[in-house]
Amino acid sequence: MLIIVSIFIFIIAVIFRLMDNSAGLLISNGISVSPFYLPPDVIKDEMNKIHDLRLKRKLKRTLIYQKLHKVFTVLAVVMLVVGIAYEFYSPTLIHLF
């Protein structure tokens, strides 16, 4: 069952990755960026240059989405490893099918 839970946690991580649209926000405001997945340092540097409070709030939100994406991805990998180890110890997933 933990393997199935890890798949759902990974789906949540993907959702947070899709919600991170920092490059789109910067491009729509006339700031040119080359990679579409911006590291947090680049976003923080651009936030220091921007005077628009609404855009700063949106960029702060994208930083939170990036952190949540990383946390849920690590959690999904840990749950997958624990789930595989538990299935060797007590095989219950095979009885579901």
C-alpha cells in the first residue's frame, strides 16, 4: 500500500511543479529569462530588482511551490523505498489483485 501512496505523493509533487510559473511571470512582465525552470537564486535576484508588489507576491508564491515540489518529491522517493522494503517483509500488494 505504501507504494501506491508514494505514487499519489509524486502526483502532488508534479502538481506543485506545474503551478510554478516563475518564468512565465517574468516573461509576461518584459523580463527575459533563458531557462524555463528558474533556480530560486535567479528568482530572488529578480525580486530585488522589481518594484511591483503584486509581481513580488506571485514570485514569492512560486518559490513556495518550488520548495513544496522538492519536499514532496523527496517524500515520494522515501515512501517508495520504504514501501518496497515493506512489501518484501509482508507482501500485501499482491493480494489486492
